[in-house]
Amino acid sequence: MAPRGRLLGLGVGPGDPELITLKALRLLREAPVVGYFVAKGKRGNAFGIIEAHLQAQQTLLPLVYPVTTEALPAPLSYEQVISDFYDEASLDVAAPLDAGRHVAVIPAGAPRSP
């Protein structure tokens, strides 16, 4: 059995593409798979920050939010739709990890310390 890949959660700074840390940039470039959160039909701020640093051989894994702020018709609830999305996204990220590939995931917002 092949060893599992490593999951890398990479913060990419406060929004200015020139402020990504050297460590995040190195890990981003080394990751064979890059996942990023994005709204339907949008490019996404986090993707805009990393786009110029991506390499042709990297596999992109867009994690597309099914909803953002729109109201949902009953019986749908925003909380349930988003919860289901995160469950599905975790499976999407797990697949390359299970195949032994490292995955860098770029959050949609700035990471916070607990």
C-alpha cells in the first residue's frame, strides 16, 4: 500500500499577491494537487493570489460552494447545504491523498489562530 499524501492548509496572506510567505509559496509549488474554495461562476480571491505561482503539471481541485448568500427555498437550509458540501469536499480532497499525492488547500479567507 502506497503511503498517504500530506494535506497542506496554506494561508496566502491578507489579499495582496505579493505578501504570500516564502514557506507557503514553496509548499504551494511542491504540491501536485491544489484545492481552493470558490463561489459558482467566480474566480475567487485566493485563486487570484496563487494563480501566477501555479505550474502546468499541478492538478487544480476547485471546491465550488453550492450557495453563498442567496436565500434557499424551503425545505432547503443553508446550514445543511453547506454541511453537505464540506462532506463532499473532504472526499474530493481525500482521493488524491489516498493515492499518495500531497494536496495544498487554499482557504477562502485568512486563517486564524485558535
